[in-house]
Amino acid sequence: MYGVVPGPGGTPSGRCGDRGRRGLSVPVVAALLLTAGALAGCSSSGGSGESTGPPGQRPRATVPYWVNPDGKAAQQAAAYRKDGKQDDAKLIDRIATQPVAEWIGVDDPQGEARGFTEAAAKAKRDALLVLYNIPHRDCGSYSKGGAADGNAYRAWLDGVIKGIGDRATTVILEPDALPHIEDQCTPEQFHEERYALLTEAVGKLKALPHTKVYLDAGNPHWIKDPGRMVEPLKRAGIDRADGFALNISNYQTTAENVKYGRKLSAMVGGKHFVIDTSRNGNGPAPGGDDPENWCNPRGRALGEPPTVKTGDGLVDAYLWIKRPGESDGTCKGGPQAGKWWPSYALGLARNAK
């Protein structure tokens, strides 16, 4: 296991954790499309006069991304109601009623990407996808894996591209990939290949007519000097991307991420950025002596709900990129990375302000 890697000067890198999403079966994708199709047939209007769109979706003007009606949180809330646990169901609804990112699996990238983007389109919303399959992923830690080599990654990416097609989609591209180059976690012999793969990925995704792309740039605790991310972002194609993403699967406060992001933006041509606020409501866990204070820390909370109304011209959105309630890994009693953990989900919701 890899843990938190000391970066230059011995400071902890503050890694992401997560991540895994497994491929959806054909019946599950079909069910998503059927549900979304039914939802798309009707709409309503809230008391504010702002259109809320199909039932189960947030107002598009607030956040345009699709709420999955069959996500893990929605399933958990339904199970709690069936068991008469109404209070727990209401807590989990705080997660289930918000759009969260879908992490594309390895078995059927084209089918998953098509399923999610078509379901979103039928609900008149945009898809929010995470691509997390870079070779030598996560430096052998809880979310180790990724494509076997560059050609395997290209084939997987081509499947995703075909699945997205012309539907409106925002892609968060390869969490950890660039910060793990900068903190020296990824061995140097893999750096050139990684830059090449990311540059190709940005180019192919941006060639689609309605796809936005954000490259991961870590968080203020991990890469403390934003200047260190400038060269990696440029070599990975930030000039063609829509911007960068911060705080993926981490707990740093929104204010700290905004401060960091504005500094980094000024160094990369004024690029915009998004912030993962899925679990930063109480900020990071106290440092103490825990080398894995990034991994399933206790006492954390849901952060700001997803929105494009950030009040900052450089911050395109607050997003829930990490799926609240899914484990960071087998630490502190958690299940495998990416697995749903009901008790942790309840804690995040209960602690939310």
C-alpha cells in the first residue's frame, strides 16, 4: 500500500483515494434510459418562477447536470424507507437528490458512456463523467490499476468517445495523474507516456461538439505551490482544455481551493476551474499523526451542493466529483475503494450544515 507520499520537503501530498466504478450491465443501462425517458416527458415550475425541469432533476440554471434516479444513494434511501427508517432515508436523500459524477468502468466504456449521456439528454440535462483509467494509476495504492499500457488506454478512450457522441457532457480527466507526476509518486519512466496520453485525450474529447474537459490539478494541501502544476498542465494540454479541477476526493475547504485556483489560473492563461465540494463541509481532518488522514476520515460532511452559481467568474462550478458515501479504501473500517458505505454516507449527510 502506498499511503500519503511525502512530497518535496517532506510534506504530505494529500492524495485522493476513491475511486472505482465498475461497468454497468446492459439491463442497468436500459433501466436508466427507461427511467430518464419517463422523466423527460413532463416538467414543472418552482415557486421562484425558475423552471425545475423533469421531476428528480435540479433547476438547470442552478446546476445543469443529471441526477441519476438509480444511483447508490437513491437505492439506499429506498431501502431505508422500506425498512421504516424514515430519518435515515431523509439524510441519504441529501445525496440522492444531487447530481454526482459517474466514473466510467473498464469493461464496457462505450456502453456506459452512451447509457449515461443518453439518460442525461432524455432528462434535458448534461452528463458529468470521470475518466480514471490511466496506466500505473494510483501508484499501487488503494485504487491501483488502470489500463495495461498506452494502446489499451487509447482503445478504452476511443470507446468512451464513441459513447459520448454529440451529447452535452463534462469530463473530469484522470484524477491524480498530473499531481502524481509532480509529487514524484509515478516513476519517471512513465511520465512521457502519461503526458502523451493526456494530451491525446484532451484533443479527442474536445473534438466532440458538446464536451467540456477539466484536467486534475490536485488541491492546496497536496501541491502547496500552484506554480508546480503549471508545466504538468501545459504538457497535458491545458491550452485546449476548458480548465482544471481541484480537490477531487479530498476535504480542503472551498475558500482555500478558490484562493489556490485563482493563483494557478493566472499562471495558465486565465483558465477556469471547478471544485469538488462533495465532502469538504467540515474541511480536512486534523492532521495529527495519521499518515492517511485523507482516507475515510471521521467527522467529515457534505459540502456546498453542486451549482454553477459560484459567485466567482473563474469558478465554473462546485461539483460532487467524488461520490459521497463511497469508500476511499480499506482504511478506518472502510470497504474496497469505490464501494458504497452506508454508515459513512449517513455521517456525511448528518454533519452537513
